[in-house]
Amino acid sequence: PALFAEISADLNLSIVQIGVVWGMLGLAGVFVSLPGGILGDRFGVNRVLGLLCIFGGIAGASRGISSNFISLTGTVFVFGIIRAMMPINVHKAVGLWFQGRDLGAANGVVSMGMGMGLMLGPMISATVLSPLLGGWKPVLFLYGAVSMFIGLLWLVRRNKDERNLGRAQQVSTAQFGKGIAELVRAKTLWLIGLALLFRTGGNIGFVGYLPLYLRRIGWDAAYADGALAAYYAISTLAVIPISLVSDRIRSRKAILFLASTTGILGIGLIPLADGPAVWVLVLAVGLFMDAFMSVIITLAQETKGAGLTYPGMTLGLIFTCSQVGSFISPPLGNSLSNFHPGLPFLFWSLLSLFIVIALMPVKEGARRSFRS
């Protein structure tokens, strides 16, 4: 998102076209999230994550060769296919290697790592790396190279215990049908997936539009990108403490409801705020960004049934739902800005209300792990 202003000026893109490009990540994920989880179940997370990072680096760098709306949309879609499968297998690895009361905190550490990357992007992409490297395209080439290097680390770092554990958790081809049947009957997982659809849709739309909105109302580019970086920064700092609290109070839903309520109020009030008040609202919403993902994934992992036997499929299902939200929300929300620049925030605030409604019937499971 920090590069959107530069990209739109270079390729002559409208605000709605930017929303479509941003939504391509979600559209791609709709088709591959469940297969991505199955790959991890079948071949093991180390091998799958290594290859995903390498091919993801290549696909991510290919966005830098885009010359118009069509080519950028296509390269982002291809990148999104690979990108969507990564967090599923990362969180599956957490479920394999951590148990019981440690599970929420472990997911929190992983989410903190994701948050650190999301924080660094707005901080350095447009204001540091783009001027240093000569534009937005070399920035994407650099990020692709970093991803490929991380992929190599995943492939070479495989000790004996990890290999044995991976083989023990691999699912045979004959078990796939049984796993899918269990997922279809797991009503709680579908409700969690629906909640994640609303949450991811609202969050993706919000972070993609926020820098553009702040520039539109007269903010300097550095401050606009800084607000987004601050959003990710406070999320990164808060994710582990909040995840630990969810472990201690034995209630994942309490954290999720608090996060959703903050989203309803914080996002909805941004069009009415100015100056320091915008920073306060952005920080309040960002406080729960990564923590929400950490806690709701832990809630799904603790769900009785398929979540314990077929972890990759389970995470693939709920991430598929989240990708639907990622695809629909940005272009739909951005299009509302044609009527008033503040309307997209009201739309994404309403999605936070739907999260609460979706989670109401969900019953929390016992504290169990994939290995229990």
C-alpha cells in the first residue's frame, strides 16, 4: 500500500483499479488456500514452505515488470496464489511443535513476525528504498530476493526431530476424502471462517485505503505512510501479550469480541477525526490486528474434530474464507469513496460488527494441540 501512490501515478491507475489490484491477492487465495493446507499435510511443512518462499519470491519480483493495469493485476494474482499458502503452513508448523497452554503464545510469536514485516514495508518502501533504488519496481525485485533467501533457509534447516515429526503428521491420499467430509460437517469451523472473512476483508480494505485517504485529505506522504507503519508497529508489540492473556483467561472469544468492538468504533470514527485523533484511532485498531489472527487461528486449532486430525485442511478452510473477504472488500470499499472519502471506513466498520454476530454461536473447545 505504501507504493500505491507511486504505482498509480506511473501506470495511470484509478482508485478503484488500485482496489482491484489489491483484491487480487484475496481472489487467488480463494482457489489455493485449501489445496495449500493439503500440501502441508501430504508433504510436510518444511519442504512446502521452502518451495513456497522461493517461488513466491520469483512471483513477487515479477510484479516489478508490470507496465499497465492488466499486467499488474495478473502478476499480483500469480503472486497471491503462492502467498496465500504460506501462513497456513506456518501456523500448521506451530500446531505441530507447540502444545496446550503454549499454543496461543506460539501463534502470537509467529504473528509478531508477520507484523514486523508489515510494519517495515510502509516505513521503508516508499520513503527509503524507492528513492534509493530508483523506483517502485526495484523495491519489488529486492523483496523477491529476500523471500527466495528465506526459502533456502527452510529447505536446509531440517534436523532429525523435525523430519520424524513431519512424517508422522503427513496424511495419505486415501485420508483426504475423510478429512474433507469432516470439514464439511464442522459447523464451528465454518462460523470461524465466516468471522475471519469479515475480519480480513475489513483489515485488508482498511490498510490499503488508509495511506491514500490521508494523502487525499492533505497529509504529507511520510506522515500518511507513517500512520500505517504505526498501525503495524503497535500490533507487533501487542500480539504476544494479548495472546498470552487469551491463554491465561481461558477465553479466546473474549479477546475476539474486544478486538471487533475496537474495530467498529475505531475504523468508523476515522472520517470524523483529524490530526492527533486519527493517530489515536489508528493505534487503537492496530492494537488487535495481529492478535486477532493469532487468537482466532488458535480457536480453530482447538476446535473438536477435523482441526486436530487434519490441521492443514482445517487452516486451509478458514483461510479460504478469509481470502474471499480480501478479494471483495478492497474494490467494493474503495468504490464508495466516489460518493464520499469517508464512506469506505463506515463499510469496514460494519464488517467488524458482523464478526461479533458470526462468533456468537461458537463454543470454545478444550485446550488441545495437533499432537494431543
